[in-house]
Amino acid sequence: MGAADLVFKKSSYSGGNGECVEVAFAGAIRDSKNPDGPSIRVQLDALVDSVKSGRLDH
């Protein structure tokens, strides 16, 4: 499955400034400013665990 086949979602908490990432439930992440650019494939359960634990907070 290529990135063009994925359905990406942006959080409703994202502001209107265009500085967001979008997530596809297949475990892919991309930059909302460049939807035709590269995406990063990740193991979805590991991503969810990292977000919930705060390991990705900056």
C-alpha cells in the first residue's frame, strides 16, 4: 500500500497555522503542509504507546 492509498487524518485540536502532522491508521505519518511528500511508516501500537506515555512530548 502506497501513501496515496492511505486515508490521513488531522487532529481536531490542530490550529489553523498549518504546523501539524497527519496520521493514517495504517501506521503512517506525514506533514500536512506537504501531503504529496514522504510519509513515515511506524508500528501503530508502538506509536500509540509512545504518544500516551508522553515520550514524544517536547
